[in-house]
Amino acid sequence: MKVIIMYFLKNAAAVIAYFAAKRVALVVAALIVCLSASAQQQGAVSAGGRLTMGAGDDYANFGVGAMVRYNVATPLRLEVSGAYFLPNKDISMWDANLNAQWLFPVSERFVLYPLVGVNIMGMTGTAVNKYGFGVKNGFAPNFGVGADFWLNNKVALNFDAKYRVGFGEFDLDRLCISVGIVFNFLKSE
């Protein structure tokens, strides 16, 4: 019994520090959620255009695309986007995405977000490569990060990077890095 009491007294400070650190982490997490909840309001709708560079599996090309966003809940935004990639090596590509973005406002004008979603991509061309030839389509999950820098409450510059995880018959892993402009059409104030 004496050994147990001595062990507890020796480690009491560490046990107290452990529980105090858990409480501090919980308070910080609650503050982050509250701050992100106040910055992007439910019902906000925006749309814009992007320039994209996609690369993966020894194949790269540039594309142009568009996006439409809707804030479903205060920190949660859905984005539907698509892009057409210019031909390279006799192959052209397109993709369409549905992503969920969790918004973390860093300041009034700067918002960071992780994203996760689904992607469908198609390739067309005459070149024979490891994907075959003709027309190929593939469905895959994607994940990434992004940022919006609001120039005012109607226009923002956008950056995002997402990684498409290919599998199955159309196993094309692909990193897409995009820059664009976003116009806010409806914002609940």
C-alpha cells in the first residue's frame, strides 16, 4: 500500500497536468468551431472559374474549369466543379467533382479548408498508353486543401490542391492544383 501511495504522490503532478491539458485542448477546439461558425453563413452561394494543372503517372496537362458552392451549414460548404484539360500527347481529359469543405476562417478575409469528395474523370484520345485508347471513364475519391482570400464581400481569389486516388480498371492517381476567382451571388448577412 505504501508503494501505491508513493507512486501516486510522485506522479500526481503528471496526472493533473494531463487532465488540465485535455481541458485546454477542449476549450481551444470549441473556440475554433465558434469562430468558424461566425464567418461563413448558411445559405451563401458563390460561383467562379479556375485554371488547373493536373499531373500524375507521368502525364500532365492544363485545364480550365468552373465551380458552384453552397454553404449547407455554417462551417460546411458543398462544391460542384468541373474542368476540361487541354490535349497533351493526343489525350484530352475532363473531370467533375463533388466536394465537402469544412471552413476555418483565419481572418475576416482569409479562409482555409480541408476537402473530401468524389471525382469522375474521362480521357479521350488516339494515343495508346497504359490506359488503352479511345474513351475511358473512372470514378474515384479525392481529398485536399484549399484557401479563399476575399478581396471584398463579393469577390475572392481561390487556391486548392486535391489528390485523386485512382483504383480499379482506371487506376490514374492525379494531383490537381487550381487557382481561380469566386463571385459571391447570395450571402445571408
